[in-house]
Amino acid sequence: MHGRGVTVSDEPVVRYRLVGAVILIALAVIFLPWVFDGAGYQYMTDAEDPVPEAPQFAEPDVPLPSERDMRMRDEAPEDEMETPGMDTSRVAEARRLPSDRDAEDDEDDMAGDDSVASPETEAAQGPEPLRREGEPTQEVTSGWAVQVGSYRDGDNAREQEQALRDAGLAAFVEDVTVDGETVYRVKVGPRADREAAIRLREDLEEERDLSGIVVTFP
């Protein structure tokens, strides 16, 4: 007797189909929500390790110059940056010894006139001093002279003496001992009275740009 139900031979096939349907339904339940609402994508992105952002370093704040600073810089006097040049015409003055500068005050305080008395001395060794045109021709054995240089090196003193002689001035060199050292003093003159020696010093400053001091002679 044959019925219309499932036969014994069909049972394995039906069982396989049921199992397959269950598997498909389970897969659909798992994957369909990911497809429609992005849950799967969110899950995958959350699972990945986040990439750290590059560190940002703060830039130092450099203050800009204010308008006041810029104005003060523009108005700064230029002469503050200038360096005065050296006057080469006063080399002889720079070489003068401090002791000779101190002697100037002492000599200016001395009162002198035409009748300055001094013992007779022998004539100074060396050539006869040259005289400028118009100067007295008589021999001056005592009086005043103008000292224009003082050197520890005798060659330098004689060099200045020769330059003054070439200019027509009656120049000569005297050597003295100061603190155990020989000092060579270049002088112009002499003059019989102190007023004439002062005028000679003024002429040397104006015409030759030489600074000197009035000293006694010899």
C-alpha cells in the first residue's frame, strides 16, 4: 500500500535541505544587519588600531618691534657711530713726556724780564742754531726757548730737529737725565725775553701746528 507521504528513501534528502536552510537563516541573521546599518563596517573599523596623529609643536611667540622702537631706531643720531680720526699732525705733542707737560705750569708761573741774571756758561756744544728771517742776530746766552718735543730715542729727536731746521727755524736738541733715563728734548729759540718766547710758541702753533711749552734757556 502506497501513501502520498514521505518515503523512507527521501528522508536523508529532506534532512539535508533542512540543515542547509537553518545554516542560511543563521548566516542571514548574522550578516544582514551589517549590510543594511553599517554595523559590520563599524565593527571592522573599531577593531583596527588607530593611527596616532602627528605631534604639533607650538611655535615660539617672537614679539614684533613696536612702532616706538622703530621710530627711535630711525631717529638715532648717526654721529654716535662715528669714530673721530686721529690727527697725525700732532705726533710730536703725543710723544711728549708727562714730566714735560707738568713743567709747563711751573715755567708759566715764573716772572721774567730782560734783566734775567744767570751765571756765565760755556756755549752749548753742537752746530749754531739757525735763525728765522728777521730774528736778532746777537748771541743769546740766557733767556727762554720753546720746547716742541721730548723723546727717549735720540734719532727721533734729531729727525724732528732737522725738519724744523729745513723749515728755517732755529732748532736744537738738549739731552737731560730723568729718573735715570736720557731724554732728548727738541727746542726752538732761544729768545732773550719771555714775551718773545711766548710769541714764538703761538707762531709755531698757528703756522706749523706744533704745540710747545716755554722753558728757560739754557
